[in-house]
Amino acid sequence: MGDSSFGKDFCITIFGESHGSAIGTVVDGCSAGLRLSTDDFQAELERRIPTDPTLTSTRRERDEVQILSGVFEGYTTGAPVAMLTWNRDVRSQDYEELRFLTRPGHADYPMRLKYGGFNDFRGGGIASGRLTVPLIMAGTIAKKLLRLVGINVFAHTIQIHTVKMERKLSLEATRQNAYTNSVRCADAETAEKMREAILKARSQGDSVGGIVECIAENVPPGIGDPFFDGLDADLAKIIFSIPAVKGFEVGLGFGSSAIQGSENNDQYAVQEGKIVTLTNNAGGILGGLSNGMPIIVRAAFKPPSSIAKEQKTVNLKEMEGTTVQVTGRHDPCVVPKAVPVVEATVAIVLADHCLRSGKIPRVIGKKEIV
Ligand SMILES: Cc1cc2nc3c(=O)[nH]c(=O)nc-3n(C[C@H](O)[C@H](O)[C@H](O)COP(=O)(O)O)c2cc1C
């Protein structure tokens, strides 16, 4: 398996660069018989771009997905599903002056070293938020497979810079409200404060980070393949692959290190004939396996590095210190766009493990012979 692939039975390979001709994914292992059309992908990709244009980069890609293989007469065939979207709104000239000026906080310098300078540096190349589009494509298929077995995955914003979502809402209310605003926070009042925090940073030529929480409901107990392919291990790996992620936690996460076992343990009970836990500090995962409670994970995003404020850097050609102000089109905060990306990555891991455990069948139904 190459470096751009993830998953065993639901194996995705992503390809493309920010300013290359196209970006896309190949999903190998999708069950045959899943109804699938370009409309499914369009709906998911539109969720990636917040409706409020002031919160994001002014790059506007229409992202019309083309399915190249693996779908016949409206259903998946069981063969690899390959799909792509063309990059059209590129302004590579913005990057010419960055050819030798390495942006502080971005991947320019280590990329140049690793690939001997052959890497396509325009727009960050493979180290670009653009590469999250193929993740959403693969996640669309994963979510459709999961829905067949009643698993529902959704994500929302719980923090932007220092503004935190303090209100406790039910899972249902969170799901209903998260996408009613451009920062994807389920509480309208907090969402407005988060929006102001992004706009303030932008007006100062700066940027801010934040935290995305993702919840997966109805995951049956016993999913996951310890030792190295435990659910939490796989989730950490794919979530840390999302550009700008600097922290990951499951359930109470880092918070569990500051309390005692008696507080941290989720005590068991039987409710309506089912084993449940009375709290969910474990975030639905124990020993790398689902325990039947909602899976809850969080991803912390750093403030994006390409900012208009002047910062010190080095001209790699001259080997001299200088300064840089990044003036191209950049997101002042990646979190609003990253919410559906985190959702997609969690769905990819769950679809993979549900296929591995046989919870999702390899063939869905049977085609009528006419
Ligand atoms: C959806 C999304 C959009 C992003 N947009 C930008 C951007 O406009 N400008 C920028 O400097 N970084 C942006 N990033 C972050 C960089 O891609 C990332 O910081 C870079 O690849 C270095 O990797 P690292 O931060 O994970 O170490 C974005 C990330 C995501 C997930």
C-alpha cells in the first residue's frame, strides 16, 4: 500500500495537488449494489464551503465530481470507484514569489527537503486543504454504506480561537442545528461570536484555529481490530492526516488524566435489554473496540499559517534571512471547511471496520435479471 492510501477492506487512495489539473480518489472495496450518483457527491461537497464568503479563502472551485469507474446503471459494481474533480480556479502566479521563501508554519521547507525540490509547491502542492476534497468524496460512499446498517456520523464546531461552545445540546439538536450557520456550531449565539473571532483575525492579517467534534451513533459493539488497527488508532491516523490537525482525543481524552479512576470509569447498566454505560468518558471505544455507546472524537486545528502579517523567514536560494507576507487567497480559519472533512474521515474508518467484521455486506441485495 502506498503513502497516499488508507484502509484495508474499504481502501482509499487520494491523488492530486492544489494547483495540478485535478484531484480525486479511488475507493477499492466498496460493496456492489450501492445506489450511487454524482448528486450524492455534490451534496456533500457543497457542505464543505460555508455560505458566508468572508470566512474563507476567495478561491472558488465548483467541484463537479466525475465518476470514472465502478458504477453501472446507477449502482456500484464492486470494482474500484474512481472519481475526480478538475482544479479550475488556480492563480499559480501568487506562489511564484514563494518559490524560495519558505512560509513559517507551512510545509514548504520539509517538503522541499524530502522531495529534492521536485515537489509542486504551488498552493502547498499535496500539503493543501484542497486534498480534503477527495476525503469527502470517499466519505460520501462510506456514509452511504454506514446508513445501510443504521450508523450515523456527524460533526460540528465546538471551539474557534478562545470562543467555546458551552451550551449542552442533545445529539439530535446538535445534528439539526450545526449546519444552520457558516461556522457549523449548533448554538446560534456562540456561532456569531465564533464568526466575529474569525473576522477579527482576518482584519488583522492573522488567522485562528479551533476544535471539531465528531459523533458516530449506533455503532455496534465489538468493531475494531486491535492491536494496531484498533478503532481509536485508525481514527487518530486518518484525522492526523488532515492538514492543520495538531490534536486528537477520544471521549474525555486529555481530561481523563486529571481525574480518578472512579470518576473516569463508565459504569454499566442494562436499559431495555441492552448493556449501556451511565457516562461516556471513553467516547464509545475501549481496547480499540466499539462498546456500543456513541463514538465521540475531537480534532484540534491550528491557525492556518499563510497570513498577511509580516514574519521572518529565509530565502533558500540566497540562504539569507528575509521577511514574508503571504498575500494569496487563504482561509483565516480552516475549521468551517474542516467539519465535513472530519465527518468523512470518521465514516471512512467505520466503513472499513464494518466491512472487515462483516457488518456491512459485500453485495447489497440482488439485481433483477430482466
Ligand atoms: C480545509 C483546509 C483548508 C486549509 N486552508 C489553508 C489556507 O488557506 N492557508 C494555509 O496556510 N493553510 C491552510 N490549511 C492548512 C495547511 O494545509 C497545513 O497547515 C499545511 O499542509 C501544513 O501541515 P500541518 O499544519 O498539518 O503541519 C488548510 C487545511 C484544511 C484542512
